[in-house]
Amino acid sequence: MGRARLAQGALATIVLGVPAVGVLVTGGGVAMAAPLTTSQQAAVTLNQELASYAKTLEGIPYVYGGTTRAGFDCSGLTQYVYRHYGKIIPRTAEAQFTHFRRITKSLARPGDLVFFHVTSYPSSYVYHVGVYEGGSYMVAASSGAGKVKWESFTWAGNTVTFGTITH
């Protein structure tokens, strides 16, 4: 697991160093790179900062109801990360889910949120949340792990959705 994490970190460093571009399809079906607008670039940068900051909180203990570096629960962590960048979001996982705009995994960027539902129905109750880190990974405060941890969310199968307030 350590090597995979290092490889992912190295890849993220490389990706962060590449200028962001969008894809523009012309009438002839040829795809050409188009620069992102200023607001799109700002969203990319904010998302990168959110994802990176969440990783700095790894190892902090899990505390039910926790909202500070003394200890976090899942939604306390996500609220803390977003507040660090001036984004005020609701306190609970369910309230965060309703506050965020739902997006597909293919549109999710590191720094968006991953929501865990009680069933595969996307409008079912949300009981857990984490900061999306790309691929199948997130940073979350987990009672099972007893701490804030970078981890895979593949265990949840088709009960996860993604949300954003930045793009």
C-alpha cells in the first residue's frame, strides 16, 4: 500500500505541474486544447488545495462530533477543510450532501466530496463523507480506523455519490 500511495503522490505532483486545458471539439471532429477560463482555473486550484490540505490532517484521532484538530468525525473533517479555505458548509454528512451539487465520478476532482448512502439509491440517507483524492481514494475520519486516514472507498460499492461546490 505504501508504494501505491507514493506512486499516486508522484503522479499528482506531475499532474499539478501541467497547465490545465479543456477539450474543444471543432466541427470537423478534431479535438483541440482550449485554455480554461479564469473561474475554471480558480476552481481547479482550490480543489487541489482542498485535497492537499485534507492529507495534512492524516493521523488526527476520530472523535464523534469532533470539529477541530483535537479530533474529527467525518463531516467535522470535511467542514474544517472547506472552512480553512473560506467555504462555509453545513455540519452533518446529510446536510453537506444536500448543500453540494451532485456530479458523476467522471466529473469529480480531488477536493470534491464523496458521500456514502445507506442504499444504492442516490437520494437515500447519507451516513458518511470524505474528501475525494482521485481514483478510488479519499481522506476521511473513520470510526473504524480511529483516525483521519487516506483510504480507498471501493468497499462501499455503488452506494457512493460525489458532490461539488467549486465547479
